[in-house]
Amino acid sequence: MDSLQNHFLIAMPSLNDTFFERSLIYICEHDAKGAMGLMVNRPIGLDVQELLAQLDLKDSPHLLPTLENQVLVGGPVNPERGFVLHSAQPHWANSSNVSDELMLTTSRDILAALGTPKAPQHFLVVLGYAGWSRDQLEQELAENSWLTIPATEEILFNTPFEERWEKATNTLGFNAWQMSGDVGHA
């Protein structure tokens, strides 16, 4: 299977009543060893300004517009670990390119820069991640648990969280709720 890096996984309705119900996951890494992604449509109930204050990184009483962004639940693995998915800007300590336009950074230096002129133009702050071992994601795709589409910055950064899953499914040209989770064989 080709790499799904820089693609979205769209949870099928069959994942109802699971952690991933109506989730949209951005795949950051996908290779022979497995896959890693970030759920990008589930706010945790904490904005970036509050998170930075908890980490003693911002003591400004001013609420900067970009710091009103919500921190997201990235997945069930290591929920205490933070990630910043952001527009390409190569000078952070622990960054990796996910695509030509996007990077993933795990260092505190980018957090300290959020809300300043040094910050990336677009960013998502995410706690935790979704991970799949070797061939696990491929098996879930074969079981019709997920649909895939190429990721877009429009959905990542310009679509309200509560509309991201539906907007991603609409790009497929059909209503995902009308699909069956059953696998058929000819």
C-alpha cells in the first residue's frame, strides 16, 4: 500500500460508540513500521492561552487571537505528549516535514513563540496521538473502518472543528451515513 502520510482518515459510521466516532485524523507518518496520526476535530476544552499559562510559557494577560485556538485531543496514545502541526517553518528544535507545506514539532520552543511574530502562520496544538502497528491500519482500512482523502489546509486550519468530519466526507461526493460497514465479496 502507498503511504497515507499527509492524508486524512475519515471515521466510518461503523466506529460509532468508540473513541474515534466521527473523528478526522491527519496522518503524519505511514510506513512499513506502522502509522501515526493526530485527530484534528476534537477540542479538549482548553485554549492555547490557558495551556501556555499552565506550562509557564505565557504570563501576558492579553488574549491574542491565535491563542484562542482550542487544544485538541490527538488520540488515545500518550495524552500528556504535545504536538504542534503547523505551516512550514524550519527553525524549531524538534520538527519533521510532513509535507512541503506542513511540519510537526514536539519542542517547547514553538509553544513559547505562539502568539508572537515568530509563530507559524497556521498551527494546531494537539495532546496525544493515534498510532497503528505494522499492517494494523491496512487491516482497519480493509475492514471499512476508515475512508481516506488527501489532506487539505482548508479543512485543517480554516474549517470549524465541529464541521471538519462532515466537510471531509462531503469531498467524497456521497453521504458516509448511507454506507454500510460490512465488507462485501464478489
